[in-house]
Amino acid sequence: MNITSFIESNSSSLAERYRLGDSQVCELFGSHPSNERAWVDRAAWLDANANKRANLKQIADVVRKYHRGLPGGKETENSLAKLEREDCLVVVGGQQAGLFGGALLIFYKALSVIQAARDAERRLSRPVVPLFWIAGEDHDFDEANHVNVQVASGEVRRVRIERPDGPRLAVTRTPVSEEQWATALQELAEQLPDTEFKPRLLDRLQSHVADAPSLSLAFARLLADWFGDMGLVLMDADDPDLRALEGPMFRELMLRNDDLAAALKTGESHVSEMGFKLQAETTPGSANLFLHHEQGRLLLHKDKGSFTDRRGNVSYTCGEMIELSATRPDLLSTNALTRPLMQDFVLPVLAAVLGPSEIAYWGILGPAFKEFGMSMPILLPRQSFTYIEPAIVKLLSKYSLTVEEAIVDWESRRAEWLGKQDEWRLEERFRDVKERFRELYAPLMDTVSKVQPGMAGLAESNRDKILEQIAYLETRSTDAIAKRHEASLRQWDRIRQSLSPLDKPQERLYGTVHFWNRYGPDWLKLWSDVPFDEKGGHRLVEGMPG
């Protein structure tokens, strides 16, 4: 296995500067994972403030109950047992569900959570559980309902489930019928190339959706399947049993909603003053809370002391909202900026694994954590990878191309290679002909314009038409060369489609099932051998056997 770092082009972004340990940026977060003392201090703070959080034993019971509907294993059971201990800490990472496991970056985030928990347990000599928080309360179904794979011809195809008609409910609350699951599985089966691993893959997916679960539950089952033997614990943010324990924090978020808004604005000022663009700017008057309603998941705003949605579907006084937090917390929901606060109320979060965009918007949360008597956990940049398939390694060598060049400079390198195949030097010859033609034609244009001034325009038009015909011949000649090297150009395209499909990072486009189908379940397990890097960053991985 060969692992090398890939230098990010956006080195000035807030997330990248934090990852590299920029002292000014780290002040926004209060710590950095490279500081050994930060881990000890965070653990000590969690121990000293345990009485300010939800009861861990009750949380553990909720998680254990949720896992009864998921595939299990010895390591998962060990993690659940650890979670019941008073001295347990957790490393958390979260993501909205993805159809059939979603994009590779979700797989890498779960892997990062597991490896970070193992590393922290070694550092602190106490139990640390890896926990993946599924954002099932989110209502953007179109973010969760698809997966991309590469078909046999090399093209990228998307398999998706259409959102049912009606209100935009939380993904966990959006029903998916048996017919929809059957159709999605059939489409996936048609799009995936035939391999020795495909029948077993499809059978396994079928076992997870046979009872027509929500996208969130099917996603949880698949993650438990992939990572159960590594001890990953899963939690759905929209679990009603979990909501029942979150009421006190919802109450605080309502009572001190104006203080929350002010703290978020202060955080935005800190980020803006450093010259960074805000990732998720707060909306004036927003309560930063949602209400689950028959009309969908409604974003709440403050209006003259009441909590209301923009369309006027609901309006609650603060007292009525507090009553909801005590009697119907399942109707309440956090947003991206209040979920981190709720997460810290629910769990003893030692560290949170975040992607670049998440780090960027967490940058404004420091004052909000402080306002609610909390301390921000250690933030771990998610590990990011580009997997270089064995066949791609050979093609890169064949065309003397580095991975970096293939990702950031593919078009010019491809054009350069094709130009070298032109033994007739067509570009040079056509350029010479066009220059000589202009030189020969210029005196003629001058002459005819003197014969009759009105003919100057006709002469220019005639010249341009001739140049167009020369250019047309050049294009046809170049195409003829390309056709002679069609097989090689298809290999160039194959490199591109593997490493940077549709000009997007591999991990953001292809689903994990794409590589699972190609290389089998052992490919998934081999990632546990990739060394953990607390600073995250993008790495290139090759040499893993298929």
C-alpha cells in the first residue's frame, strides 16, 4: 500500500488553515488536535461538567434500543457496553443518510470517527466510543435519495428514489415504499457492471430494505454492516426516544434564544474580521430551531416574542414552546448551528470529526458554546482520500502522468500528449498557411478598396470565409489524428473518470457501492489499515489489492 499526501489548492480557506494549525484560526475553536494537552484538558472538563449533560446511562439505553434494528457484532456490543460506563467519552461524526450508503466521503468520515476514537482511547487510557450521528431530522430528501456509480461503458449514472408528493418531512419520517425500494435496487443492478461480488452485494442490500424502511434506517443498517466489527455505534438525531431526553436543552435554546442569536452574530464577526467568507450566515430573526408539522419541517423565527414560521402555519408563545419541550420534544428539531450544542448536551463529546464546510460554520460557534456554559470539543478534520485503482496506476505509468497532474491538469496534459502524436506538425503547418495567406491577401484588400471603397467590406468577408475553411480543414485533420488514437484517448478518459469524475472529487461523486461491487467486501475492510492522521487532509492511496 502506497500512501502520499495531496496538496490542497485552497490552502487559504478557514478549514485548511485550521487543519494546518494556524494559531489565529485555532483561537476560534479553542484547541487543535495536534496539541496533546488539549485531549487531557477536554476529558477533564467533561468529567467536571458531567452533571450539566443528559444522563449517559439513559442515552446508552436509547442507543442500545436503536441498535436492535441493526446488524450487530461483538465489537458493537463492546462499544455499547462502554457507553454505559460513567467514565466513557465519545468521538462523534455525523452526516445525512445516503441511498445505499451514499458517497465515499461518508464512508471515510465513519472510518475517521473509528480511528480517532481508537487513538483517543490510547492517549487517555479510558473508554472512548466511536459514534456516528445520522442527521435524520434534515428534510432535504434530494440530498439523501441518490448514489452515483460508474457503468461498464465508463459513464457516471445516478440511481435515485423520488421524494413522495406532499410536505417536506424529515428524511427519517419520509416513507419509502416496497415498490420504490424494489425499483431502486433493480436500477442499481442494471447500472453496476457485472462482477463476482455483485450478486452478494445486491442480496445484502435487499436484506436491509426488505421491510421498506426509511432512508435513514436503511443507511444505518448498511453502516452497521460495514463497520460493526470496528465497534461503530449509530444514533439517529430524529429518534423519538432520544428527543425525549433532549427537552431540557430545547428549553434553554428557547428561553435564551435572543442570547443565542447575539452569540452567533458575535461569532460571525470574529470570522469576518479574519477575512473569511461566512459558510452559513444566520438569518435575522431566525430562532435556529425547526418544528415538525403536518405541513413539513418548519423553520421557526422570532416575531414579537412568538415563535412562528414564515408562512404563518404556526405561532407559539415562548411558554407554549417550553411546554412542547416538556411534553412533545419529538416535534422539535435543531438546525446546523444548534445541533452541535444539542450534541454536547446529549453526549460527552471528546472530539468531533468534521468536513471542511462543517469546520467553516463551526468557526462562528465559539461564543454560543460559551453562552450556554459549554466548551467546544476538539475538532478533527475528516480524512479525505482518492483511491487509485490498480488499472489506473498502470495507465498513469503508461502516459508518464502523476496523479496530481491527472486531477488538476488533465486537459492540458491530454492535449499535450495528443499533440506529440502529430508527426505531420499540423498545428504548425496550418498556422504558417494562415499567416502567409493573410500576408498575401492584405495587398489585394488594399487594391480593391482603392478601385471601389465599397468593396473593402466584401474583401474582408471573403478573407474571413477562406480562413474559416482553412480552420475547418485543420479541425477535420486534428479529428482524424484523434480517431487514429481513439483507444488511447479512451484510456485518458478512463483515468479522468476514475480520479476526478465529472470534474468533481472522487469521494464526493462515487458511492461506496461502486468500489464494493468492483473489489468486494475485503476492499472495505482494508481501509482500517490506513494510518490515522489527526490533522486529516487529502491523501492518495494505491496498491490495495482488488
